[in-house]
Amino acid sequence: MNIEYLRKKYKEKDNSIYNGKKVQDLLSILYHENTKFDQFTLREQGEVLGLFRSPYITERSIQPYKFYSGNKKISLSRFLRDPNEDGFLKVINNRRSLREYDPTYKISLNELFHIFYYSYGITNQSKIPDTDYILGLRNVPSAGALYPLEIYTSLFNSQIREGLYHYQDRDNCLELIKEGNHVEELRKIINAEPYVNIKNSSGVIFITGLIERNSIKYGERGYRFILQEVGYVGLLISYMCEYLGLGSCLIGSCIDDEVNEYLGIDGLFETIHTIIIFGKKEQE
């Protein structure tokens, strides 16, 4: 996909309140479009991943360390302590990707509140100097406090109605977009199985980004800031799940435009960035 095709594609869908023409020229948009998966490129990626069955490649990949041989070292290990003595350290230490879930567990509205509010809800406010405007602040750093992300969740094992919801941070609520259990549809467009049992989970969280929210101020650099913020929010969601006795697994592979279509977003001005499957840990 080249930049001219991309400009045409954006022009057709531009109903933006921002400067859509400026967004069309960003090389970061070209990069994002060219790294989307479809059925064909997903299969290609699977072939590459198959190479990791080689003992030689496995041996190299499990040693992600950099050394400065012969340089002086100062050990930090003397500060190690039992993480069970500190609740916060325990949550951090116990967080691992969860791939099997309890199919009988229905996630509660209280748990959903904790996950969404403490990851991307408005938890503080600040008055903008020399104006009457109040800025809502979140628990993650955001370049220019522009907060370019949106969060959706598809629930299919929950105490509230099954369906696709949007987390609306201003009013701290879940907005129902479409009813129904969509797990079978999502299994086809999220590349999780057989490694992650999406069918037994409570649901799926989708983090999208509106690239123009950042690029209008930061241009090309704004795309980096979006990726950083996605990482912050994804980590907070993972920690909140662990804190609540739940578990989660971040998924990096999906058929992007089909996920965008499922969410009801255009895939250009707003597009999927990461997916998190979450639910209750299986009882031992």
C-alpha cells in the first residue's frame, strides 16, 4: 500500500473534526496500514513463527540479555525480599499471561468497574490555567494529556447482558453497542487459539487509538506516543485483573480490519491496537 492510495482511502472516510488532510500525509499511518494482518499475511506470519521450533533458534531467542564483558558490576540482589510482604509487589510479581479460564465464572459489574476505571477512567481533574476548562486526568501518562485511546469490551460470560460495550470515561459507564454472545465470531478474527482458550474467558477487551488526536499536535511523533500509551493501559488492565484474582492475556495477532468492522469503527482515523482476553483463573 502506497501513500497515494492511502490518501484516497482517508479522503473517502474523512468526517473528522480535526485536520484529516494532515493525517493522510503521515508516514506513521502508512506504516500502520502496512502492518495490518489479513488472512494471507496472517498465514505468512504463522510460517515464520514455525521456525521457532528449531532448537538453534529457540536457544538464541530464550537468551534476551546484553552483556558488557569485563566491566565492573554492582549487584542489586541484596535488596530482594518476599513479594508476599507487600501487596503491590505481590500483584506485580504474580502477573503472568493466563491462557486457560474458568468457564463457569461470570464476571461482575464491580470487577469491570475496577478494570476500566483504574486503567483509563478519569481519576483526577486539573484546571487549565487562564481558562474555564477542566482537564480529566487518568492513571497513565499521556502526551499533552490528549488521551487518544478508546476501550471496548465484548462480554460473553458476565453478570450483565452479553454484548459489545464501549467504556465511556467521561461518565464512567459502559455503553451497549450491540447485544449478543459474539465469541464464535471473535474466534475467527482473533488469532488466539489453540494457545489461549477464548471460549472459556469472560470476554475480550479492545484498545483502539484515534491517531489524529495526537498527530494534530505532535505530527509523526504522535504515533510513538500512542503506542506508549497502549502499553501503559494494557499493563494496568493486566495488573488490575491480577489484583482482582482474575487473569488476562494480551493478543498481538488479529485480522485488523475485521476487528475494526466488528467494533463499528472505520479502521483509519480510529483503529485497533491491542486485544486482551480476560477471565477467572481456573480452580486448581
